[in-house]
Amino acid sequence: MSVRVTTLPFGPVVVSHQMDHLESAALGIWVNAGSRGERSDEHGIAHLLEHMAFKGTPRRNAIAIAEEIESVGGELNASTSVETTTYHARVLKNDVALGMDILTDILRNSSFDPEELRREQNVIVQEIGAALDTPEELVYDYFTETAFPGQALGRPILGTSDSVRSFTRQSVIGYLERNYHGPAMIVSAAGAVEHDRLVELATEGLAGLASDAPPKPDPARYAGGDRRERRDLMEAQILLGFGGRAITSPDYFAAQILATAIGGGMSSRLFQEVRERRGLCYSIYSFHWAFADGGVFGVHAATGESAVPELMPVILGEIERAAHDLSEEEIARAKAQVRANLVMTLESPSARAGQMARHMQLFGRVIPMDEVVAKVEEVTVDKARALAGEIFTGTTPTLASIGPIDGLLSVDDVASRLGSPAAA
């Protein structure tokens, strides 16, 4: 594995994996600042900043940014998550310099023209409206807000219509200057890349960044509770959750494997029992989201009104049994799924670049694949069962739901059945 890492004098880390069989490269700048870095009056500003980066610099207007990258057949995009904002490109190997020049230009020199800002605020307000009209998306916002109440971590990344419209050019610049410092940035590339040249391009393009560490977000505080909205819909969207494990936790892989075994595929116990044997829903799966300092374990189901009263007791029965009777076969199958997903990441330069950036942000090094696979293999049935007991009985449940939900158990009923702490 030809992974190389260089730390620039003013803080950014450059990491690359040269993949000689490829003729293209995926490259990007990962900023360790997402919606968690927002203050109470900045809800949605991280996402707005990401949008505004493509609206022009003194060197390029918005049209020129799009035309330059597409003239060489490349792609340019960005995304905002809870903990990270990413600006990335995919180009042929001879166009890596152009890709880095555009990325560093939009990140360092965006003009934030007030007229462009007003237009983009309107676009994001429409995006928010679309999310509010999509129950299967909105229920996740309710879920995180309930799991992490009163915290930036629990707020929807998009913000609200009012918050987004309130931002000025100076608001955006203020967030940028507070969070976009050299030590918060990872330049990551995989594919047909030359590390030394990448270091030169990053040094030139990112020069002038503040070299001190940006402020850290508030610690994650999982709470749990109940958030439900009765709507006249054909289908009920239901999310049940519990406190999970941080990505840096020794139990991280056990939590991932537990989620896969319980509801991570068609062979999982939730899919087989709830959907196949009983026909109680069209869609059901479990997941584990891990943050730098916390996590959440969840089960999502979409079902018709008549099945709502029966659905939750069956789900609770399956997750409760997991602490006692998860089998060697189930854990082996889940480990194979997690392991295959990790290995397949190596075959995608974009996924590989993202994986390396995340490793550098959280661990300060790129963890070799054999070390990661070894951690997966260390998870035993006893460890998975014990963790299931800790998660499902040791934390207050979170319940979020939208639709025809009159027959849905309360979160206190859920807690009582599992022996979990009740909601405050």
C-alpha cells in the first residue's frame, strides 16, 4: 500500500494513496468542521458556506468553475456532514493540478457576493421545503433532535428557512474564519497521484491559512425521548434508537457488527422476522452512526397503519433476544459483510480518499487494512451479546415517528419492556 503522509508547516495534512492501475484520481479537502461547529445563531451556515464556495472567486465566476472542470471531463462536488465539510474532485491523472487549483481557489478565495448569497439562500430554503415534505427524511431529523436535544449535533444540517435567510455575507465569513484553519484540514487523494506534487499544490493553494487549532465543538450528550407527528399518510415512518459508541471506542466494530446482524441485510433477524415471516412492513433495517465522541444505534421501519400496534413489540422482542441468543453464524455473516465493505473501499479512489481523510482526522494516521480487518475479526459472539445488553438496557430509548401512528407504543412503554432508563 503506497500511502504517504506529509504535514505542512501551517497545519494541513496531505495524504495520498497511489494506485498505479488507475488513470484517474479522486482528490479533495476535508475540513474538520461541519454543522457541529455552528453556534446557536448559525444553524445551517456550514451547509450554506459549502454551497457558496461554488459561486465565484476573483479568478473564476460560477460558470467558469463549472466549465473549467467539465472541459477536461472532470467532476466537482462538495458535501456537509455533522462533523466534516468536504470539497472534492474526480479528474484524469493529467488534470490533478487543475483539480487542486480549483478546490483551493474556491475554498480560500470565495467572494460571497451578496446577490449570489440571496439566490443560494432561496435554493436552500427550497431544499428545506422538500425535506419537510418527505416523511422518510424528516423522521431522521426528528430522531437526531430527540437523541441529542439542545445541541448542534442534533440539529438538521440544512437549518431552517428563517435561520438560513438570516445570514449575511459577514456571517458566512465569520464562520469560515473561525473554523477553516490549517490544522483542521486534510488534503486526501487516491488513484493516479504523485504525492510530492500534491504537497506542492496544497502548499501553494492553501498558503495563508491560520495555523492555530480552531475551537472544538461541544461534547456529544445523548439523551433520548419521544417525538411524534400524526399525519394523514399511507405509511408510518418509525425510528427507534439508543445511545451508541464513538468511532474511536474499542466497541466501535462490535456495534457495527451488531447493527449488521440485527438488521443489516435480507438475512438479518429483523428483516426475516418482521418483513418476511410476519409481513409487518415493507422496509426495515438497523444502523449504527458513530461520531468522534459518541454514537447512536437505530432501527428504521416503514409500515401501514394497521401494522403499527404489532410492529414495535416484535422489534423489541428481536433486539431484546439479541443480548441472549445471537449465534456464531449470525456474527460470522455480519463480520463478512463489514469486512467486504471495508475491502471494497480500496477499489474506489473516491471512497479510499474519504477513508484516509477520516482516519487522519480521528486517529492521526491511516490505519492499514489488515489492522482494521483484525479488529473486525476480534469481535466475538459474547462481545456482541454483551454490547447489545449495554446498549438496549443501559440508555434511554429515542423514538421518532411520522404518519398514522395512533397505535404506536410510547417511549416509556419501550423503556419499560426493555428495562431501559425512562425518558426525562
